[in-house]
Amino acid sequence: MTRTRLSAAEARRIAIAAQGLDRARLTAPTLRDIRRTIGKLGLLQIDSVNVLVRAHYMPLFSRLGAYQPVHLETDAGHGTSQPRQRTRRLFEYWAHEASLVPVEMYPLFRWRMAAAERGEDLYGHLARFASERRPFVNSVLGQVRSQGAMAASEFAGGSAGAGGWWGWSDAKTAVEWLFWTGQLTTSRREVAGFTRIYDLTERVLPDAVFNAPEVPRDEAQRQLLRHAIRALGVATEIDLRDYFRLPVADTKARIAELTESGDLMPVVVEGWNKPAWLDPSARIPHRIDTHGLLSPFDPLVWERRRSERLFDFHYRLEIYTPAAKRQFGYYCLPFRLDDRIVARLDLKADRASSTLRVEAAHGEVHAAPGIVAEALAIELALMAKWLGLAQVWVGERGDLARPLRSATAAL
């Protein structure tokens, strides 16, 4: 593809297609579909909020439809089903935020682990703790080595709640530094409490992955940026840097190198006030005829400035906003219809009453309420079935609530 200028609409369609959101969802997604989708995205961001469903489950639903979560849990080592070392498919690391990442990408983060150990990367206070409390950190690592996989609450020694970061205990601070530096990783997580169980990385990852040759820092970053542009389609420097949270100076240097090599194509995008780059292999669909709800942590919208550039959609999660000051609700999900974001819904899975609750429904000013409500009603029915909920309930808050209630009742 040889392009120097893109319209705003073309940029939107490229971004949606790059994320695999331009294709109709599947009737019965398979394990192969799940693995292919995660491989394309490069990661699934993890978040512990479970008012609807935890964040890492949603991107697959948005792209594939009603898949079986047990497939993802097995590959990730969540719940009672812990994959054998040689067959493990996903590992946890700080790739964007805390993320599930395909194991074959592990060598691309070794430079970050080494930088964290030197205290050069994010969360330098963890390195300071490790430096000041080295005997204690070594004792924590020794306990895992001798006793096997453990939760942070099981470690002996240290002080409870004295770690100084989010009220972490000394043991939690120690294991998080060991996790950040790659010495420990998540062996499994309990599905109910989502508690992380730590083990030595060499006992979790397949031998071929753990023992793979180290990739030099600059080459690893180039590979990560190639992956980012394929997943984004068209992007600014901030977008590219944010995907795998790369250092600013390193990103600028790698972008220059990838532009020179032809892996990134400079373009001007209508309405964007920053330089942009295009994936040379990107597709520009003539139109997008799909729709779906998006997690607040979906790669299409997780960089909020990009959401505004692409969709003219100002989006902030209001979990930490006092209830009286919330504009849209506690846990709002954007709803995409074709190539625009047309609504946001405050959703809750009320498992006690087997109900998917729409606490509030707000439409965007450019969207036709009746058309949006009809598509949303179909989406909510699919989501309720996927979550094992028997019904959808729509409250009264928001300008889209009334047409959505009518559309839901008509199904």
C-alpha cells in the first residue's frame, strides 16, 4: 500500500480492521480462533474489576462472539486447570499494564526485566525496596524455590501492609519486584478471588521459550513496534509507544529505524495534529458492517487520546469518581456500530438474579437512537447468553434508556 494521506474515515476503518473487529463474529468460536486472535493482538490487558466480567475476557467476546472462557483460562493457567509447562500458551507480564502475553513473545521482554532489575524502568521504588531489603527479597525467592508456587499471603517474614505502595505487605512488594524482573511469574490464578500464585519463571514457561537466545534491546523493541503497528493499523508515536509501554527516547529511535527500513510508512491523517505512520500491509475496508461492546481496556480504546482522534469520543472510566459526580456510570463500556462509537452503557452482571443490568445508557450526539437501540438490544442478548445470565434489564438513566428498553422488550 502506497499512501501519503488518509481521511479520518479511512483511518477509523483501518484501525478497526487491524484489530480484527471488521469481521462478523462466529457461531461457535474454537480454541484455534481464540489463540489466533490473541496472537494478532499481542496481549490481553488484565484488570481485577468483576462488576461485569474481568477485562481480559472481553476483547475475545468483542471479536469472536460467545466463546468458551475455559479455553482462555486453560491457556492462561487460571482456575484449577493449570497447563503443563511444555504446553503453556500465555504468561503474565507488564507488557501494556498487567497483561496476558503469548509465551513466544517472552524473549522480547527480557530487556525490560533487566532494566527493571537495574531500577531503570517503571516502578523504580520496587528496585529501591529490593536494594534496601535484599536479604528479605532473597528469602522470598528461596521460599518459592524450595516450597513451590505460593500466593503473596503465604510468605513468611516481613511486615503486613508495610510495603508502602497501595498498602502492600513487604512480601507482596518483594514478589512484585521479582515478577517485574522476570525471576517469578504467575503459575496460575484462582478464578474466584483472582489471586496470583507465583512460581519460578523457569518452572512455568516451556523450556524452549525460557532458554531462547536473548534478543538485544533495540531489536526486541523493533519487533514490538512492528507488532504494535500491525495491531493498530495507523498510529502516532504516542499510540505506538503506548501499546507495549516502551520508553520515549527508545521509541523515537526505533520509529526512525523502522521508517527507514519501510516497516512504517509516514502518512498525514485528516484532523490529526501529530505525525502518523501506517502499516504497509494495512487493509482499508470500503465499509464496516459490524458492531459490539468494548471493554474499557480494549486495545481499540485503551489509549484515550487515540479514541478522541479516531472516533471523536471522550472516554474516562469513572470507577474512582465519587458516585454523585459520575456522568455516565461506574463501569461504562463503549458501543461501536460500524465505524463509529455511538453509545456507552453502564453494565453490571447481577449473578444472584441471573440478570444483565443496564444501569445507564447514553447515546452519542451523532447517533440515531432507534438504530443504535436495535443493535444494542441484540448485543446485550448475546452478552447475557455468553455470561450465563437469563435476562436483560434496562434502567431509566440516560437518554438512550427508553428506546433501549423498547428494543430489548421487542426481541
